[in-house]
Amino acid sequence: MTSLPYEERPHSTAQIAHHPLHPMLVPVPIVCLIGALLTDIMYCVTAEMMWADFSAWLLVVGVIVGVLAAIAGLIDLLSSPAIRSLTPAWPHALGNVVVLVLAFFNALIHTRDAWTSVVPTGLILSIITVLILPVTGWLGWAMVYRHGVGVVR
Amino acid sequence: MMMRSHLFRSTLLCGSLLCLAGCNDGSGDPKAQIGANPSLPELQQYLLPPMHIARVVGWKNGETPSVTKGLKIQAMATGLQHPRSLYTLPNGDVLVVEPKAPKAAAIKRPKEIVMGLIESWATSGGNTGESNRITLLHDSNGDGVPDQQSVFLDHLNSPFGVALVGNDLYVANTDAIVKYPYHDGDTRITAPGETLTPLPGGPIDHHWTKSLVASPDGSKLYVGVGSNSNITENGMEAEKNRADILEVDRATGRYRIFSSGLRNPNGLTFEPTSGALWTVVNERDEIGPDLVPDYMTSVKDGAFYGWPYSYYGQHVDPRVQPRRPDLVAKAIPPDYALSSHVAPLGMVFNTANGLPQSYRGGAFVGEHGSWNRQVLNGYKVVFVPFQAASRVAWPRMS
């Protein structure tokens, strides 16, 4: 694809000095939710509560910052017909809503005490969450790197 | 009857945001869980466990709990700060133990932040002031109105149990049994205490009340040490010498585990007829409004009562890993269920003549009350009549 001139690229609305907020925030939930899967696996292997405690923190932080990232993304989406018309836009948004809902319920599962806070339901939810993330991430990257959403030059 | 000189009346606050399912947790009749063979429903696990927190409000002037026919109730003392257990000295003076909970351990999980907030509704009767002390009530003519109410012992460390053997008064702080000299008629102890033995305390000190009783011959002390978690979520290493009744040699301070698997044993008392040690136990939470029934039981030397691996005998708790089928196989069921989440904290056998004859030969149990079910349970004193040979029958509310 040839690069579009700035005026024709879809603009980000939730931005500070042309720095879009959404891509600044999304690494936090992505890392936290992947991290929670890893610490869940460690808990399954060791039955050492420290790992389950890590999972609980990672899920809570992932959900909180994920909601902030979703708000920024939603502002961009709803205020720009150009963004909404892009093929990856809605699948990216809906996929990540599913991720956040799963992570929210996973955080509640992780408030249980000891083994069943992870095994089996918590672990299964962590796996499904992390399986969705590369798909929605791919779609998100397509919007920036291929369609130039929020790119100034 | 003045067993509960509580200054608080509980009103109900629906744990609003936690009450998602329209305040119906599907709980059954609590009476089906009283007695030697309680009905045990299937275990449930929750996204949010059923909760119903009773909020603390003060008594209005002249307001009292209601008691059954033939009994009378009046406040024996007011102005106390978090009174949690009582001990009667041989001369009739009553000691009121007024502890503060120990300093909380460092937060391990986000859940603890939320639970800390919720629990503060249940216990925050305002500032408890200068507690961690023991108040003495002296009532010379036995009319239930003390002529003296004064500080007996101060600057303790979350005290709960008290036991007197001869002139040695033992106070079970949360982290140690401390010995003080006491002579008949003393109304204040100023002598420094002498540590008999340290007990499992902080930094994690989840169930911190240490119930205490002396053996009838005075040679041993028995101390109840509650578990350091609901169900091992603080790690197994935090549970060393916990969920146990320890037998302490009074001469040397050495102790051994007398009985184990008792999640939070309180109200240690010797039954006067059989001479057996009895306790009331707070069982585990968050597996349903009708699980697990709290209970009272005689305590056998060397017996294992299940916690954390199993409940009410050999019902395995899936939350505990690694599993220990070898220990579950040894677990014995307790004698008598009091129904779920009533939180028994005190027990006393009635051997005196002050109450009607129908209350002879049985135990009174003080129930702190539930949080882990929508329909409140407990919040009362019950009487459990003992038949011959320590067989227990249906309890009466009193």
C-alpha cells in the first residue's frame, strides 16, 4: 500500500499532541494477561500460593488499564467515520471487549481461596484470553501500520 | 442472664453490591444442621460468595437482647471497648478481656483490600480507644450491678484466653502465654508478666484469638490456635502449629500438639461430668451458605478433625493442594453441629445454681454471627443440654 498523505489518514481523537493514547495503554493489559497465564501455569505446576497471588494482581491491573485503553480506543472509533469504515476496526474492538469480559470474570475466579482460584476455571479463562489477544492485536496493528490510523507523517 | 455484656445491637446491611442474586443464596433451614448428623449440601464455588454483613450500632437506652421465659437480662457493665471474652475468678469477680486485633499483615492479594473494607463495616463500632486490656467487675452482693469496674491489667498484646491455677494467672496474648501473680481479692495487677511460652503469632495472624484453659489438676494448659487462613491461601508454611489445640506443660512451658485439624478452636472448657476437653470450632467459608457447619466437640488426644484437607470427617475440600488422602483417612467427624457460619466464640458449662434447673448439665455457646450467607445465622447464645454420658441433644435458644 502506498502511503497516504496526512490529511487522508484516519485521525485519533483521544490523543495528546498527536500521540494517540490507545496504543500507549494497550501494552499494559496485553503483558498483564499473558503474564497471568504464565503465573497460572507456574501455580498449577508448583501449588505455591505466591504464583496465584501474582495472577490475581496481574488480572486486576490488566482489567483496570484495559478498561482505560478501551475507553481511549472507543473514543477514536466513535468519533471517526474513517476509522469505523476500516475492515479490522469492529472485529478488533469486539474481540478485545470479549478479552476484557473474560479477564474480569477470571479476576473474580481468582478471588477464590487457594487451588480452585486457578484450577481449572481460572487457567482455562487465562488460556482463552491469551489465544484471542494475537488476533485482536494483529487487527490493531493493521489499523496503524497498514491504514495509518493516528500516524502524522 | 448476662453472658453477653455486649454493647452492640446488630442491624442488617445487605452487602448491597455483593448481593447480586436478589439476596437469595439458596440456603436451607439452619436447624437441619444442628445436632450429631447435620445435613451437608453439595459444595459450591462462587464468583462472589454470598455475603450479608451485620452493621454495628449501639444499644438504645434500656434496650436489651430478648431471653427465653424464666430468664432475665440486664447490662452488667457498659463503656467497655471491644469486649471479646470473659473469665470468672474464684471470688466471683469477672474479668472482661478487651482485645484489639493485631496489626494486619502485608497485603498479599487485591481481594484483601476489598475484604478489609467489608469487614470494617462489621467491626467498626468507632474507635475502640485504649483497649488491649482486661477490666475487672466486682459485684459484692451478687445483684448483677458491680460496685467496682476498673482496669485489671493493661497494655497486653491482643489477649483472649485467661486461666488461673493457684496464684498463677495466665493470659493468652496472641503471640504468647504470659504468667502474672494473682491473690484472692486483687483488683489490679501491676507486676510485669513472665512469658511461659511463645505462641504462633504474626506477621500473618489471621485467626488471632488464643483460647486458654487449665487441666483440672493444674499441670497442663490447653490453648486453641486458629488457622492462619480460610483454607491455606496464605501458604502451608504459615500454618505451622496452627489449627491445633496445643498442650502446654505448666512447669516448663514446652508444648505439643494435642489435637489438630480444628480450623479455629475457641471456648476450650472441661466438661464437668466426663472430664473431657471440649471446644467450639469455626469452620471454613466460601463453599456455600450451609457449608461448613461450625461445631462443638470433645477433643481427643491425637485426633485429627480434617482442616484443611477435609471437613466434617472425610469430605474432601478441593481448594487444598497438594491433597493428603492419608490424612483425610484419619479425619474424624466432630460431636455436634451448631449450623453453618454461626461463628461460636465462647462456651461455658453450667455448674452453678443461679439459673433455672432446666439449664443444669449443659453448655451455653455464644455465637458471634455469620457474614458468609444471606440469611443471618447465629448472633445469639444457645443452650445445648447434655444428657447422660455427655450425649448432646437439641439445643434451646436462650
